[in-house]
Amino acid sequence: MPSLTNLITPLAAFLLASATTALPTTTPVSPAPAIAVRSTSCTGSGNTTQLYASDLYPLFPGDPDLAKPATEDFHVQYNNQTGLAISQAAHFGGLPSGATGCAFGWSQDDASVGVLVAGGDGLLAGRQLSGFPSDATAARGVSSAAVAPFDTASPEDAFQTEFTGWDREAKGTYHTSGPGKITCAEDVYLIIEKPKTTNGNVFLKKTEGAGIFIEYMC
């Protein structure tokens, strides 16, 4: 299995190249949403809020007992020639009671800040986990084997999100998968991966205006 140093090197090269390469001109799009303020209960009617991930745990299906510390950055990949796979388990903590319409989403700054879609396409698949290992911590991480008992969602409950082409956006923007696949709860856990019918590497650097979130309504 390639070392983490070998995985990170292409990301570092991308970020260095993007700093010196002009981005293509695109039509201006909506700005990324502000970081959500957590509350204990929903107030108002029809308000939409984005709650960013509390922790992102890298998972290695090819090495199911390997656990690495949680990271702020989003990184999912699958290589259909080598079989190398990295998925992520995401924890969104502190959703208010009364939240409805929960959906997975992500926001980005312009592509020069740190967005990478390489080696194929940016199509991802996600599922809600029924729970999470009680001994998981950000410092210790969690293994793919430990998460597997909670990965019980049916294929009908899976959702897809498409990153292809978004690494060329010159303006901040965001996207959601739409409500209907995620059950709102105080703590929401998702697993996000590249389908094995695809190939590619998706990286999104966490900044004040970029990251993955749960969008919900009050």
C-alpha cells in the first residue's frame, strides 16, 4: 500500500501549481455560506443553515484495522487499477432539535485555495451511519473495521454528490445533494467514498469558507 507521503505529494504539487496558474474565466456564482452558529433548538420558519463537520476520519478499506487521526481536510479517492481506496467518516455534531430537511453539502473558496479533482472524475457516494464507535477520538482516529457495523444503510438510502469540474471555479460556491437521504439528529455520521465503478481523487482543503456540511431547515 502506498505511503501517506506518496498520497500527499500530488496534492502538494497541485496546490503549488495552482498558485502560479491563471484560472479559467467562469460565470460568477453564489458566494459560499457563512460558518453556521450552533443552537440547541430551531427558531424561525423556513430558515436554512449549514453546519460544518466536527471531525473527518480517514478510512482505509484495504487495511481495515488501520486508524489515523481525524483531519480538517476532505480527501476521498479510489484507484481502479491498484485498488487503493480512501474514504472518510464525517461527524456533524450539535444539530438543533426540530431540524428538518437534512442534506449533505460542501462549499469552496476559489480553486486556487485548495480544491483537487484528479485522476478521473469527482463523483462520490455517501450513506448515513446508524451510529459510531464510542471509543473514537479525533487524536486516535477510527478504523474501517470499527465503523463497518454501523454502515447498514440500504442502497436506496445512499446519495451522490458530484465534484467533477468544481476545481476550476474561480469564485466561491457551494452545492448540496438535496434533502431526503439523511435523517436529522443531534449527531449525524456519514461515510463518503468513491464508488468502485469510478476512478479519481477528490481533495477539499478546510478554510473559513470551505468544507463539507449538513444543511438543514428550521
